[in-house]
Amino acid sequence: MIVCSCNVLTDRDVRSAIEAERPRSTSQIYGCLGCSPKCGRCAVTIRRLMDEAFGRGRSAS
């Protein structure tokens, strides 16, 4: 699935960067993937993927 249409990043790209580099912020994800944020709409999805990878998923209330 395309996560960032500005940089044409997929969820697999983001997950690979998370596994390889263990970034702490969404901006570090862009750096790991050799790009920079454009419009920023993907930041929420990238953060969600990071939270899932690091076991910080939000619990349902």
C-alpha cells in the first residue's frame, strides 16, 4: 500500500526502514529512505506503523 504519494513510499518501505534503523521520529524515517516530507499527510500513518513495530499500539477504549 502506498503510504506517501509525494515520495511514493510503501508500507513495506517504511517497515523496512523501521526494522533496519530503529528511528525515533517520522522525520528520521524520511532520512532513512533518502527523502524528505512534502505535504505531511503521511506522518500519521508512518507514526502508526512505528507504534505497531515498537509495541506501542493504542488500546481500544
